[in-house]
Amino acid sequence: MSPRGFCAGVTRSINVVKDVLDLFGAPVYIKHAIVHNNTVIRDLEKRGAIIVDEVKDIPRGAVAVFSAHGSPPEHFEQAKKRGIKVIDATCPLVTKVHFEMISALKKGWQPVYIGHKGHVEAVGVLGEALVYGVNVPVVSSVDDVGKLKLDLDDGQVIMVLVQTTFNVEKVKKVIKALRDKFENVVEPPEKDICYATTNRQSAIKKLAQEVDLVLVVGSKESSNSNRLVEVAKGEGVPAYLIENLDDIDEKWLKGIDAVGLSAGASAPETVVREIVDYFTDKGIAKRNLIDKEEQMFFSEPLELKKMKKAREDALMEKIEINFNKGKLEGMTEKFLVDFIVNLLRLLIKDGKIKIYKKIVLSVAVVEKEDIKKMNKKYRKSDSVTDVLSFCYENQDDLLEGEIILCDSVIRKNAREDGVSFESEFLKNIVHSVLHIIGYEHGEEMFALQELLLKKLDAN
Ligand code: SF4
């Protein structure tokens, strides 16, 4: 069933942790599981992430990522006092609710929060109100609204805020109950329940109408996964939350003709695939029920962007120095991968033409055949080493036209090899960099080239 699985907020937060690990190295502390999914968490732990529940569990001066669920202002204060470098991976759709809370309080409105008491997201949003000395009531059912007592001023507006992963249908009922009981009940113009929750709940509702059993991949702690089970059950079919294949109880499948499979916003696609394979291996036919295509993407946090830029600048400075010396000295394998990744980013983003010239020219003239296609300056020599040296020595005189010529050589090679320009370009850059640092054609060079290409692919 689609949409299912990772939402834009979860994808972003996982990428943030990976980037921070790449920038600062292990360990990186994550305050609260970055997403509620054990498979994802175990993978990040293997890379050097350490999950903690409280800011006090993060060593002083360490680097920490605050999870996608959001954090109260108090946690940022505590981190500051402990000298912790924080990268906030709060999903922008959760941040929106934080801002709505602050805005309501500034206007003197009475906020009421529809959500699950004690859920990390709720703790973060309600923490904003604590700064203003306000305790915001939390309701999660029509019954809760019945018991709700508010000490309102005359005409005071009640602002309803909602946990992003709450049950869409339940929210409608709770808001109706609030409107029936109180006057002046308003909601933010943009609904708080996020697009991923809305889409997944709508899709699973339709799925449940077509099958005899629904399985939802997700962790027990995942609010949005639990809500999917709730919605499916609401359609009158048995539904179970499973973390992975091992959780499937064969008893559930007895007398079942069609099984519906979905996944919470933090469930990895690999687990979903495993389960699909489990059923298809039994000879069961599969069909993907598509309710909606999702195109949502969130850009990375600003502070992370700045940190990356600072590192790229430092790296580029080092590269420039080493290039000017004619070779890259003391280079480790990690540095080499970083170098190529950053080089590509810079080539694309900033158009650092000087570096481009050096790399592309040195690549394009490596093959004797290609040399003939270059202008007469290069035809003076037919040795790779000579041509490379010539390019370095004359780098400032090289013309834009010559770069285009190099591009065309790469394009021709790509066509002949039946690969994309990008992969041919990347292969040539890696090849060229290895030449620059002193490798000659041979087993060792090609093995290292393969290794670097694999690592670059993983980036
Ligand atoms: S479920 Fe919604 S609010 Fe939560 S991380 Fe995903 S997109 Fe953001």
C-alpha cells in the first residue's frame, strides 16, 4: 500500500544524524530515539550514535542531535549550560505547532492540546507554554473534553493544537466536543496533523476495506504506527503492529484470503520488502494499492548547513594548498572520499572553475587517444604524466572552450561504455585524483578506485 513508511521528517532526521556523524565522527548523542524504529536505531548505533533520554545523560561538550519529535525550550537551555553542541532535527511540521503554541500564548489565548499525555512530541510543545508559566490541558478523547475545566476570561479564545500523528477521525470528534462545550474555539489555519499521518491513515482505511487482515510495520512506541492499527481496526478488520517478520503469528493467517500491509512513518522499506517476500515466497500474489503519490521534502537544518559549509571551506583550502604543491600529501582514505564528495558538491554548487579545470583536464587527457583531440598545446606530449604536469603548470591559462572539449571526451566515453555522464565523470575524477597523488595504472590503483567509488556511492 502506498503511501507508507518513511515520511519527509523521518528521512530528514536520519540524514541529519548521518551527516553529523560524518562531520564530527563518533560518538554523536541523540536525545530520544531519533525515530521510533528499532531497525533504524540499531543501524545508527552501529555507525556511532548513542541514544539517551535526558540531556543530563549527554557528556559535557559533546555533539548531540535532538530528535524529530521536538524538544521543550528547557532542554536547549540545559544543553547550553553543559556546553553541548546541539543540532536540532525537529520535523518542521512539529516546529510549526511549537510556533502556534507561542503565538496563542502571546495573544492571551487559552491553548488546549489534543494528543497523548507524556508523548515526546507533546512534552516539547507543552514545554513552550511552561516558559510563559502556563500549564496546557491535554485531551485525547471526547470523555476527556467532558471532564475538562477551563478558567476562561470573558470572550477568551481557545486555541486547539493537535499532535501531528494523532488519529484524524478522533480529532474531528474531540474538536466537535470542544466546540459543543465552549465558545470561541479556533484551530490553526493549517491543520496540525501532518500530511504523512493524514495520507497513511486515509490509505489504510481504503486498504482495510479490501482485505481480511492488516499488518502495520512499526515500533510499539511509534504513535503514527499505532494510529494506523487503530484506523484499520475501526474498519472492522483484525490489525496488528509488527516490528519485523518474526512478529507475524501464523495463527493470524488461518482462513485469511487477503492480507493488507502498511508501515508507519518511521518504518524502513527493507523490513516491508522482507515481509512482502515472505508472502510471495508462499506463492501469494501481490498488488500495490496506491492512494496518493508523496513528493514532500524538507531541507536540512540551517545550523547543519553552516557547519557543512565551514568544513567544505576548510577542506577546499587544504585542497588548494595541496594542488598548488602538485600533489595531495598525507591523504587518508577517509580524507580522499570526503575530498571527492566535497569537490563534486562545490563543482555543482559554487562553480569553482579552477578546480574543475584541473580535475577535468587531467582526466580527459589521460588517454593517449584523447590527447590528439586536445588543442596543439597538449599535443606536444603523449605521456600521461607529462600532460598532467603540463595541465598543472598551465592551469591558469586554460580556457573555457578547453573545458568543454574535456566534457565532450567524457561524454563520448560514457556513451561508449553505456553508462551515465555522471558516473563516467565520477569515475574519471576518482581516477584522476589517484594519479595526482602518485598512483600509476595497476592492480592497487584499480582496487582503490573501486573502493572509493563504492564509498562515494554510499554517500
Ligand atoms: S510523521 Fe509527520 S510530523 Fe512526524 S516526522 Fe513525519 S512528517 Fe514530521
